[in-house]
Amino acid sequence: MMKHWVRTVCENPVWGDQDRSSNAMEGINRIIQLIENSDVHLLRTEELEQICDHLVDTVDLEELSELMWRAATSTGFQNFAIFVLHQGQGSSFKSRICTSFHDEWIARYIQSNYQYVDPVMSKASISDDWFLYSDLAGTAPAVECFWRDAEKHRIGRNGVCFPMTRSDGTRVAVSFTTLNTNTAVEEAVRLNGYDLRFIAESAVDAFCYAASDSSLENDTLTVDELRFLHVLATSADPEEALKITPSFGSNKSLQVSIRKKLSVDTVYQAVAIAASRNWFNTLPYDTKEILKTFNTLSGVESTDHQLSSKYYEGSALQQSQPQYSGFSEEIGLECENDSND
């Protein structure tokens, strides 16, 4: 990305007429060698360098789409697509596809469930390396029907795809397509393949940031709402659990509030969101979750009180609540109060 900057900074001192000390020239030449032998990516054109510079900084999906369309058209392609193939552990996306395909084709693609037929999607789901569309195996009737329909909607059947897997297991692919011949695609990849790979990696980084549905604030769901979802998640019969009015609030009011806050249609979708974001791990202990291994023996309550006081001596719980002796039902309430603070 720094090709033109390197040229400006380094070539003038090296090839210019100005006198330089031997130490200065040695230092400048060393800088040039370090850059040439480093992982700094030098793109073919200044336009591609500008696109990459903006991709690194973008946090907006519309800007990302515009940059990727420029990258596609400046390298011999007509359309691009960034699409999520698999969401990693704990990841969530508010948008799973960013593309320049026109609305008519997108509607047709969804209506016909082409994601289960599209050979690019199938190959990208299992491939760890980039591939040309011409390398796709199989000429099943359903696949041929898909390609003919795509061409009817002015979507090319030739292109290149870059699948990649991120550290959290999220798998995303970037494709560039064209109505041009496969020979034209091979020439475009020969000239720009290295740059397109780098652009694809930058685009995936930007997309995963801009499209991620980041976790909501801890107090978005109340403890009662989160506990309600936890009951559904752990119930052997969720349908029956929905009919029971929980002791910590009105069933109906909890559902309405949860669906509104998380913008979901059902509480089961809310359960999936809470589980994927590990929200259940933040729940305070409930009295029903505390197991006493034996009942307090008659006549030893004072001993139990002494042991409990000694165990918690100096702890924040003992200092802030000296009246507590051992576990009681009020501890669960205290946890809730702490979490709300």
C-alpha cells in the first residue's frame, strides 16, 4: 500500500542531485531494502492502493460496498459479494451478505433457495484456497439451471472466489464475477490476483467489524428477563414453560419486553442470542440453585454461625453484610443488586 509513498520519500534522495553523507545514503538504502523484503503489500495501481487504505479505516457497510464495487470494476469484474458461510463461536451478524448484485437477482436468489444450489457457495464452504468458477466440478441439472437463470439476470458465470476462516471460526468468502469469458477472467486474475487476495482480506476484516451485531449493554436485559430466557433454555419442555407464569414477573410482559429490546419475533430467537453471547454466564445465583448437602443439625446453629463468620471474615460480603450467617435466600437478592450496580 505504500509503494508511492516509498517512491516519494526514498527515490528522490537516492537518485536526486542533492549531496548526501555516506551515513545518510546507507540508512536510506537500508530502509528501501527492509521495505522490499518485508510483508508490505505493493499494489499495481494507485487506485487500488487508495481503495485498500480506505478499506482499513471503513466502519460503514455502504462505504464498504462502494469500495468493493470500485475494486471489482477496476480489475476487470462487474460484481462482488462478501458472504458469511459460517458464524464462529459467539459471533453474530446483523448483515450476512454485502453485494453489488441488483435487487431483482437477489430476490430471485432468495425465492429459489439458490444458496443450496450455488456451486460457489458449496466450494467456498470447504475450500481453504481461492478458486476460479471454471474450476468448479459438476454439471448437475439444478446447477446448470442456476447458471442459466443467473445469465438471464445479467449475472456472469465466470469469476474468482476467496474463502477465508477467521480465528473465531467465522468463515467468510469474497467473490468477483463477470459476464466476460473465462479467458478474460484468467487474464484479470493473472494481472490482479495478488491484489484481489489482499483486497479480499481487508474487506473481510472491515465487513466483520461493520456487520457484526455486537453484544448489547449488560443492562439491556434485566435480570428477570435473562432468567426467564434461561428457564426456557434449560427446560425439558419449553412450550410448557412458556405457559407457566414465572415468580419473577408476568410471562406476557417479559416476552413483549425481550422481543422489543432484541428486535426478534420469538423468545426462542432471544434464547439463541443470549446463549451465543454467553449472557447466561452473567446471571447472579438464585436461591433455587444453591444446594445444601445436609440440614442444619439441631443444637449446632451457633457453631454453624461461627464457622460461617470465620470463613467470610475480611471478605467484601462479610464486611458489607455482617448480619448474614452462611447462605440465606437473601444472598440471591444481594447478587441481583450487585449486578444492577
